[in-house]
Amino acid sequence: MKSSFLSGLFCLTLLSGKAQRKTDVWIPPHTLQALKAAPVALIPFPQQVTWQHDNWRPAASSQLVYYAKDAAMVKNAVQSLQALLSAEGLKITTREMPDGSPLPAHAISIKIAPALPIKAEGYQLTVNSKGVTISGKDAAGAFYAVQTFRQLLISHAGQLSAFGCTITDAPAFALRGFMHDTGRNFREIASLKKQLDLLAAYKFNTFHWHLTDNPAWRPQSRIFPQLNDPKNKRSGRDPDSSYSFDEIRSLISYARERCITIIPELDMPGHSAYFEPTFGFKMGTPQGMEVLEKLIDEFCAEIPASDCPIIHLGSDEVHIPDPKVFMQRMSARVKANGRSIMVWNPGLTGEAGTIEQLWYDIDPSTLHASNGHPYVDSYAGYLNSGNALNLLQRYFFQQVCNRPQGDAVALGGILCCWPDTRVVDKEKISLHNPVWPGALTYSEAVWCGRPGFVKAYMSVLPEKNTLAWQHFNEFEKRLAVHRDRFFKTTPFPFAAFSNVTMSLIGPFIRTPDQAPDAAFAPEYTGNGSTKIPAHTGNVPAKTIPLTGGVQMMDELITRYHLPDSTDETFYISTELYSESAKEIHAWIGFETAARSTRLSAGIPAAGKWDANGGNVWVNHQPLPAPQWLQPGANRYLTHTWERPGNEIPFTDEEFFWSRPPATIPLQKGWNKILIRVPRSYKEQNWQCAFVPVKAGPNGRWVEDMSLRFR
């Protein structure tokens, strides 16, 4: 396992946790010239690469070789490469060579080179007609070189080849993680293994396994078998499902073969609604602490420290009588079992040296852990929040840990997926949440780093053709290639949207007697009507150019210093050119519920676009709304955590990226799209999306790049 880093965290000499000074200038890790010179889409993009017009092609009987002294450390890389080439139909012979012997010509060779002047987990990869040479700084480095080689491989007319190049690469951050909540919605081990395969392919090295939450304690317990009794789990939340210790060990072993360390989270003392009905007392009581100490001992006895060097104790969103004593006792028990401790921040504070996972969406300039604590960054936005496209923008422009590179305090980042609401079809989790487009985008940010940072770009795209926009636009193209190439049968909710240009018109402040769907001046311009609405508000309306097909209205108000009122309406307009009269398709969306809570105005009424009063016009004519299957359903204007609303699964029609796109009739020449985007209540997840799409490969909708915007 590559993670001597993880197993030794508690031995580090800790540095100050305060964030470095932010630059207020977005600085990319690579030049556009370097990115555009690549003949193949690589994610994450290597730190250094030189391309050669000398591609590798396998011989009739190819060899994979390594030196005997490296056998143990190259095992994972060798297995991964064997599986890759076998899947491509290539017959390969694997040979262990005597140390120091000459390597055969045209072979693929893998070796460990600890003297390489690069960071841990780094590698050098050389591909040319003479063969493929992989040199890993360590076992993980060799494994990650294979993952890059996987992306270099192409098949054309039945002939396999790999682009010629020399790559030197290493991660900006030592911890690159993904968290999945199986406490609320159980996932089978086979499904989690598929996740690990994909995470490893994009150089994630940590799987944060959220094993317990309010509905259930998922790990096996022999000393307290009542925890696994279905009657002590929430009905409808997979009450018959737990993970045996054998299954947990199986997943850990599977992860280790892919250079991934698992961090199990046993969430305490909050997020534990199952506990009191099971035992008759709460976790924060003396009796509860005794039970938890025994559970920690049992788990650690079954799962060696070498397999799981860190235990996550949760500790967030809870109030108990004596939090200091609780954390002291739980921390002492984890340490007595030879592990490091991780907790959420905000949350109950652990002792010095406890790793803190920062989860609150705060100003990155203040991003730091408590004094004396190393930390992991999870602040950029959960996969279940916002919408599928804006989240990619957030991850791309985030500067992990508010610094270009990691160190002994700023360890790295963990991308989190919290589908709090009940999920019946678990495959919908990666459709309703942008799990894989998000993970790939996050891998680019946490592996490459971001030398400079502008927080506004996370929510408001930079102006078209600026340097920052060009980099995001270029990344969208790489992401689309990976979607079509590596995720043919896996949900991948993404269509490029940065090429869309729009205008924001408003605000129009409504009077108390005006409903959210009240009409204002933009609806009457150019439609031949002389009718003017009775009230257009006392605030002068502005027209502001926007970039991108997804707009977060609250962020626009902040960015452009606009009035912030519950009773206001804005309009979004765009113009696009068509060479002929035809129909196109587009994702059109308004309020989007976070998948952790049903807070939203719900599915619109029949014949309506938006439950908050929004509407859409094409060339001054109303565009028919979707045919809703459940019109008017699921209206919850307050959060539904731990309430009946959260037991209603989401459906495809509730998200613009998972329901069929709208059909839009265009005339020859320029066409105007106008969208009314009102705000009707304070907590509204206020947004607007207009992204042209077309039928693409693998039965999915992809970006339509044939259109021209004014």
C-alpha cells in the first residue's frame, strides 16, 4: 500500500494551519499551449509532458517486465496493466527479470526509482516505438503511470497504439479522496468496487467510507448484534443490509490493490438516530460512551491498523452535555488501537494532531483548521448540492486548501457525495448527482493544484475569451472526450456550457399585489404588443452580459452588487443563429433541489415551466413546458432533513439534466430566447440553465456545438 503518508500522519511535526495569502488572480498550472498540443485528452493533465511523433505499437507477442527487487512494489501496477491490455485483446507475457539484467527491446518495463527528483506518488513515463518505460518514485507512482498510459492508448481500425511522449508527473496534494455515504443509502460491495476502479483510474488515493448515519449502523457487530437487527434501522432505508467484517476486509483489500486507502467513518455522537432506540440511551451519556468504546475496539480488532490507519469519528452537527470528555474518551480509544483520528470541522474539536475535515462553504481566505491540526478540504460544494453543471465549475476553479501545493498541514481534499434522501434505485445516485464528471474535475484540481485563485469564478464564469475562461473551455473538451470514451455505460450528467452567452436583465421589484409570475417590460419588447405592465419596480433595470449556460442568481446579485429581495424578478436572454429553420434541443432548468433535502417549490404545475413563476419564450412565443408526470408534487419550502419528505425518492423529471431536453423551434437567422427567473421565497435555490444539447453516442445527450451565439 502506497500510504506510508497516511499511516504516519500522527507522527508528523505539525506546522501552522493558517492559509497562505490568496493571490486574487487565477493562475493555471499549465499553459494553454501545452494543453492544446496534446493529441489525446488526459485527466488529470500531467505536470510535464513532451510529445513525440513516435508512437508505440505492440508486437505480436508483447512482454511486460520488471526487476526481481521491485516485485512487491510493482505488483499493483503490473496487475493493472495486465488487466488493461487484456481488455484491449492484447496477449502479453509477464517476466520477472534478474536485477541489473538488460531489458528486452520493445517491452513494457516497470521499475521503482526512489531517487527520482519528484514528490511521492510521482512517476516518469516514456512511450515510443522502442517500448514503454515506467519509473515510479514508489509503488503508487508506478501504478499512476499505468493509469496515464491507459489514457494514451487508442485503437484505430483494429490496431492498438499509444501516443509517443515523455511524462514527468507528481501530485500537488498527498491526499486525494472521495466520500460516499452508505449509512443513509446502502450500497453493495460490488458497486463500491466499481467506484474504486474508476477513482483509481483518476489517481484518487483515499476512499472515505461513511458507514453510519441516522438510519443505521452498517458495520457488523458481534458484541452488539442488535445494531444489525432490521428493527433497529429505519424502515425503507435498506434495513436488512449491513457490511460483514469479511466484506469490509474484502473492499479494503480491493482498494489497496488500487493504491487507495479507506478511511472508515463511524459517525458519533451526532447523526445517530438509530442508537437510542437500540440501547435506551444516547451516545453522549456515560453508558453510550462505554458502548462506543467497545464498538471502536471491536472494529479495530477486525480491521488492522495497517489496513485503516485513520478512523473518522464524525462529531459534527450535535450538542451533548460534555463534548470535551466525549472527544477525549473516543480519541483515546482510537489511539489505543494505533490509529490517527479524523473529525469534521465545524464539529466537536479533537486533541492536537487530530485531522480536521473542513466542510463548511466559507470564504477560502479564512480556510484553516484549529491550531495544531492538519486538515483536509471538503468545502467546495457537495456533489448533492447545486446543479450538475455549476458544481463542475466550482471544482475546476477551486484552489484546494487555499494554496497551490499541499504540505504537512494542508493534506489535500475529499469530494463528498451525500444523497440524504431515500434512494430506491441506487444507480440513480450517479445520475441525479454529477458523481463522475465531478470526480474527474476534482481530480484535475487536486492533482495539478491551482497556483492562483479567484473565488468568484467558482460561481460566475469569467468573461468569454479571458485566460481563465479559455482554460475552463479547454477542460470541458477533455471532459467530453472522457465521457464518450470511458463512461459509455455509466451515468455521466454533463454537457459543455461555457460557449453559451447570455444577458441578465433586471431587477424588477414586485409589489405586494403582484404574484411571482408577474410580467415585466422584457416580455413585451418586440412582440407587437403595446401593453406595458402596471409596475416595473423602483429600481432601474440593468443589462449585464453573462458567460455560460448555467447561472446562479444569488451569486450574480453578489458579483454585480444588485438588490437582494425575495420579491424580485430577473430575465435571462440569449440569441442564437441558425442557418435554416429547424428544431434543436436544450436543457432548460430553474430551481434545483439539493439531493440531501427536498427544499424546493417542487415539480411545476401542468403547463408551467417553474414552480416559482418562471417561463420561457422563443422568438416572443411561449415555449410549451414539459409534460410533467407528477405536476405540483414535492413542494417543501423548508428543509426536510429527518422528516417524511426526505423519504420520497427523487425522480428524473426533477432535474434538467436527467429529464428529456426541451424541443425548440428555430427560424432561419437569429433567434431570441427569453427566460423569466423570479424569486418567490427566501430559501429558493435560485438559478437558471439553458444549454443546447443533441443526441450523442451511447444514448445520452451531449453539447450541441453547431450553434452560434451573438
